Amino acid sequence: MKYLIVGLGNKGPEYENTRHNIGFKVADKIAETLEAPFKSTNFGWMADGKYKGRRVLVLKPDTYMNLSGNAVRYWMQKENIPLENVLIVTDDLALPFGTLRMKGKGSDAGHNGLKNINEVLQTQNYARLRFGISADFSEGRQVDYVLGSWNEEENAVLAERIEKFSKASLSFVFAGINNTMSAFNGK
């Protein structure tokens, strides 16, 4: 059985430690756990590993956030991965910092990466793991906020939160979406 976990983010050093790139950070932790190094490939960087007998492909698209759907579709088709075995890891302004929320389907909630994935796949019925980044910005400053760096308080607990999200992602692979939601949501 094969799974595709996609961490959303933007390529380039200027985006590396921004809130919007939390999907890449979680993908890095998953790959580290699987002892699977990332390799440059079509539409991004891929780590290919095993978790409890299941093959796990971890993708960091290089398409920039707003065109993530092209990378997701390409790898689903190339590796013949069914939609129910796909997990998208992304940031979420609507959740308090560090909050974990996994859902089996849903709207894009204004997130351009999810919006593009919905358009390209022609469905909203795929699992997503949202990392709360809160909405601590003044009106009109959303772009600066999501493309900004973590503050000192956030940095102090970021590694622990990334570890939790990595565990939830791998739980999705082994225990399924419903069990994972019960065990991790809101934690």
C-alpha cells in the first residue's frame, strides 16, 4: 500500500522559516523519521520511505504554494496513489498557533494552496492536516504575516509541534483518518 504526504510551502531561502512553509517543516520531520532523504525530482523534492510495512512518499512541491495541485496530481498518477491515501499538510490562519486539525475533506478556507489542489483534482475529498498559525496581524497585513518568521514564543515550542504533526501524519498512514482524528485533533 502506498501513501502520498504533501507538505505545502514555497521554495527558496527567503521562505524557509516562514509560517506559510510549515508544511515543508513537517515533511522534513516525517522524512527524518523514515530515514528517507529528499531527492530533487519532477515537481519538487521527494523522500521515499517505509512505515510499518507501508510505502510513504513525502513530497515538498517546488511549484510555489498557489500551484501545488499540479505536483499532487502528477505524483498521484505516476505512483497510482488513490485519493484516500493522500494527506496534505498546510498552515491555517483560523486556528490558534500550534493547533492540530485533521479532516477527511473540506473547503479551501481561503488557502490558495488548497484552492489550487481542489481545482486540479476536481474534488475537496482528500485528507488535510492543518497547522494553526493564528491570525495575529492587523487588517491588510495577512501576506506579511504568513510570509513572516515565527516569533520568539512560537519558536520555543515549534519543534515539539512539528514532532506532533509528524506523528499524526504517520498515524494517518497506519491507523487511518478516523482513528488519527480521534487521537490527535485539538492536541
